[in-house]
Amino acid sequence: MILFLLFNACEEIEKGPMIKDDVAPSAIINPIVENTPGGAVISYTLPDETDLLYVVAEYELSNGESTESRSSIFINMIPIEGFGDTLTHQVTLFTVDRSENRSEPVTVDIKPLSPPVKVVQNTISITPDFGGVLFAWENPTNAPLVFIVLAKDSTGNLTSFETVYSGVTEGKYSLRGFDPVESEFGVLIRDKWNNYSDTIVQLVTPMFEYKLDKALFSNANFPGDTDMNGWEGRFEYAYDDDILTFNHSLAGTGWPQFFTIDLGVKAKLSRVNIIQRQEEDRFKYTHGNPRLFEVWGTDVVPQDSVMNTDEWYLLKECVAVRPTEEGGTADEDAQHLLDGDEFTFKLEDPPVRYVRFLVNETWGNTGFIHFAEIEFWGQEIKE
């Protein structure tokens, strides 16, 4: 019992350095500043000491908030981030040893390059889209940014309609659900340090579109089409408004594989959305979900199984994306999986009645393909 109490008492002793002293370490040597967007990278030489723990940099952000950055002794550089301007700022660096003693300060000046919110702001475009507007931008440093998308509400005030989180190199977002009437649309960009861009506002007239009625869709079943009723899949599950069902081809039919949907109407298409099979984690961004594919259209019943370009028109060459492969986050991956891969068509594309999906490669390099859901928007052409 006595031994047990002694053992517990020893366990409760506060953990800390084996040997404490009050001797301050030497400071860093030869600091060199490389200015970066919104900050800098400071490299240096560490003093020749055996008990150094880390280097800390202390500085005040553009908004007056004090912050710090730390770096291990195993690297000789420290990143400075969070500035929303290009003014000169002072950074104070200390070495810290295992007894938490600090060295004498070393002060350097940095002059950040234009911060990501400003860089991205200068690339923003707001253009008409079917049913709304398209926001597009470039983010060369893959900075994690928040895009606050603005539009006029029922009272005529410009207000926040959507909040988009993105860190991809080339981003875009469509805000839809608007009548084809000229109105103001805008965007405001924010980073994690609460630095803001200017508010960008533009007058835009959305183009008219509607979501095509899936109840009119059917299997065109043209010669040469791949059978999409394999395994537990069914052709019509690709347009039953249930993302937990799917179509499915069988392996061994070769590449490319293709199937054709009869839209039931002649339409000038504005966009298509493809949602992956996803009822289990093991199918997400893998298995038979299409990655490289083409969308073809025609307004006539083809005469044979050959992809005759006199009859078929190439609407879109598509590459499905995964946000984390473009600098995005796991949360963006999850949301993109639910939202789908959306592709827009050109205004000059002809109206079509039949749409063929020609798949060249799947995410899992499988011998088969499957879609969870396919959606179309556009304008019906009355004859």
C-alpha cells in the first residue's frame, strides 16, 4: 500500500525539463527576409547551443491584433502570415530553450506582398449564366478563402446569398435561381485573419433556363450503346432523383463505353450535373465513377452504332475533379461529392433530343462505369 501511494505521488509530479536553469540562450544569427503574399519567410542561423527548443516570432497584424509564429529547431526558417496590406511591419524573434528562457530579441522589418484576398480580388469575373451568374477566380497560392456572394433580396438591398469556402487554384461558383432581369451581383473575399477584399459589384442579366423534367427521360438504347443494367444497377436509376441508386455497366465490354438518354424534348442545354455513386465510402472518387468522359448530342435517330460526327455533336469534354487534388480541403471533397460535377455548355451549341455519355476512364480505372444521378438544365425548343 505504501509503495502504491509513493508511486502515485511520483506520477503526479508536474512534468517539465529534467534540469532547469535561468541562463538565456543566444539569439538567432543573420536573419534574411523573403517577403510573400500577406507575410514573409524569415530564415536564419541558429546559435550553437544544446538545449534550444524553438524559435518564436512576435508581431502585430494589420488589424492591430498581436500574434506569434513558432518554428522547430530542426528547420532554420519561420513563416509570418496574416497581413492584409503591403506596409512595412516589425517582427521580433527569440530563441527559446528547454527551461523556457528567451534570448535577447532580434527585430527585422518585413514588407508583405499583396495579400491573397487582394490578389484573388483582381482576378474575379462575374458573367451571365443560365438562371443566374457565374463567379470565377484564380488563387495561385491556394490560400483558404471565404467568398461571400451577394445579390439583391426582395427589398432591393444587396445582401449575402451564399458563403463559399475554397482553396483551389482555379475556382468558380454559379449563383442560380434568378429571373432574366438585369440586377446587381457581387462578391466579398475574406481570409482566416479577417482581412477583406474590396466588394466587387456588377450589373448582370441572368439567362433564362429551367431544369429538364426527368419524368420525360428514357433509355434511347441506340445500336452500340452499353448495357447499363448490370449488377444491382438500372439504367433509369441515373435520373430517378435518388443519389443512393445508380446505373451500372458490366466489365469486359471494352473502352470507351457509352449510353444514350432520350430527353423526351428537344432542348438547348445550358448545363449538366453528374453525381457519383456514393452509398458507401469505398465508392467515393474511385470504382466505376467516371473521371474522363465526353457528352455528345444529336437531334436525329442515328443510323448505326458508329459515332458519326455528321449526326453527333460534341457538347463537352469533361474531367471530373476532386477538390483536394487542386489545393482544396476534405470538407470541400465531401460537399463536392454531394453536389456533383457540373459542366456548362456553350451558347452556340445546337439543340438536341438525345444525349450520349461516352466514358474513357473511371476514377478506379475499372472495366465498368456507374452514375448515381444525371441532371440537365436549358431551354425547350418548341417546334
